Amino acid sequence: PARGPARASLITVPLFETIGDLRRSEAIMREFYALPGVRALVAASGGEQDVMLGYSDSNKDGGSFTSHWELYRAETALAALFAELAEDGASPVTLRLFHGRGGTVGRGGGPSYQAILAQPPGTVNGQIRLTEQGEVIASKYANPDIGHRNLETLVAAMLEATLLHPTKPAPRAFLDAAAQISAASFQAYRKLVYDTPGFTDYFFAATPIREIAELNIGSRPASRKATRAIEDLRAIPWSFSWGQCRMALPGWCGFGSAIEAFIAGGERDERVALLQRMHRQWPFFRTLLSNLDMVLAKSDLRIAARYVELVDDRKLARRIFTLLRAEWQRAHGALTLITGQTEPLQSNPALARSIAHRFPYLDPLNHLQVELMRRYRQGRENPAGLERVQRGIHLSINGIAAGLRNTG
């Protein structure tokens, strides 16, 4: 036990972000609170334990569905652990989950209201903490009236999740299905992104990742090490690059293959009916598919095909883009099968109208960006006069990001 009236102004806030760390989060926190004096110290310093959950690297590590599922499992396990600690009569400590979300869906972004309601039962107990990053701050809070509206939305969602959200867990059939889909999605994502020969070369040629790395924005370099390994690349430029070329891979990769594998693993009609019931009744699954719908609606394979022209190895370019297009189509087919929607964003007509009005102005910027990138890369050996081309690329990046939103 702690000796004397121990206090600390600075309390440890762990961050669990990779797939492996999320899976170990409950065990690590259990061991931490088993250390002598820790509970008394936290209780004396306010009695609140923040646990930060990262969305970015878990997505880059295992794909969108697996990232969200492992976050869901970690939240559930942590909530159960702190409920257990509250019942043993020792120093009381309240868990507060801190969601490290980014702007893009591939980094945990999307509508905040739905995201809060999709949290596991018992994890939003009168409070929630989350990050607002980058362009999200400007779009949500630059205008006082819009900022007030967004804060009202967050408070309303928190109150609803605390007071009105069902407290019982999702049915076992839903949880088992999600676990199976996650395993298959993880395998499909890793096979495409990490195990496909030449994928890294394709990514660095067919997206503006190199040009983004030269932008004077952000507080950290694009990669943690001086390599081109995707493992070392930071999640923001990874997601940002795929959004710029209108492929938006981090938001959908692996899902379509996973749904196909899940349906093939049992009686088709029964499994399809289960997926449709999960979509109707489970906020977690419904929000995930809603974000998937938004990502697919903002992607455009015809424009993405223009960026493929930037890959010098034409055979490699065709091979990788064929794989990407097939996986995108699987995701689109799976979404249609589960939701029954015949048109993108059918359940969100306001966003559909917004995209329909924005994209005729946005698409030409992509075509312009491809041409400018071609000139810039071809002229690197003779840099005279390339400064204006580089500035044009940077302006196109800014314009595309503003038009897409949910970008980085």
C-alpha cells in the first residue's frame, strides 16, 4: 500500500494503438493496477484514469474493420476491468476512454454523433474524450455558430449514449460474426498491402506521397525511418495519399473479401440474413457500414486510374490496380448486399447532394494534379523552373483535401 498522502499532478495515460497493443490492453492495465500504491495514488489525484485508444496505426496495421473491431473489444474489456475494480472495495477509480481519432475514416473519422452512439455499452458513462485534428478543427470550429452546433452534437450524443443506450451487450451471434469477419479482413488486407510484391513501389508512384512529404505542414516527417517501408510510414500521409488519388484504400480494403469469406463459411441465406440483422440492430456495425458507404462514394476508380499512369513499370501498375479494383468492387458489392441500397449514400441524401455539387469542381483538380506530378517527376534531374510546378501540386493537394473533407 502507498505510504502517506501520495499525490501526483501528472498521471500516466497509456496509449494502445497497434492491433497487438489493443489485444493486450486489458492485461497491461490489470498488471498496472496490481502494482502496490497505484490505485491509491490515482484515487488521491482525482480518481480518473484516462486510457487513450489510437485509431490510425491499428488501421494501417490491420485494415479498417479489424481496427474498429479490436478497438471495440479493447473498450469492452477495459470497461469490464474497471467495473471489477470498482466492486472490490479498494480506492475508487473511474475509467475515461480517450479516443485518438483523425479526420479520415481510415483514422477513426466520420460523424462524431454516430461514432459516440456506436461505442460499446458501459464505455460512455457521462463523459468521453476525443481528439479533433487538422482540417477538422477548421471545418467544425472556425465559425462560432458551427462550433456551438458541433459541441451541442457531442454533448447530445454523450448524454444519449449514457442514459438511453442499451446497457446489455450485443448478441453473441453478432460478436462471433464480427470476430470471423475481422479475422478474414485482416488476412485479406495484409495479403494485399504487405505481401503483394511491388505494392510499396506502386504506392510511392501512383499516389502523391512523395509530394506530400515535401509539404511544409505537420510536426513530424512522413516516415519514422529513412526507408520506404509501409510499416515505418506514419498513418496521416498514408491515409492522405490514398485520399488524394481518390482510391481511399484505408477506408475499405479487406472488407469485401471478408464478407465473401464469411458468407461462404456457412449457409448463404442464413449468413446474409444475420449480416442484415446486424446492420439494423447493432449501432457499431451500422456506423461502420455508414462510414464505408461514405468512403466508397468519395472514391472514384476512373480518376484513380489516371494516377496509375505515373507508375513507370506498366506491368506492375496493371497488376496492382487490377487487385485494388477487384477488392473495391467486393467492398461495394458487400455493402449493397447487406444494406439493400441501390445507390451510394441512399440513407444520407444531404451528403449525396453535397458530393454531387462539389465533385464537378473537384475532379478537374485531380486531372491537373496528375499532369503536374508527371512534369515534376520527369524534371527532377533538371530542377530549373520546377518551383512553380511544385507549388501547383501543393495547391492541388490543398484543393482536393478541401473538397473531399475527412482527409487526413
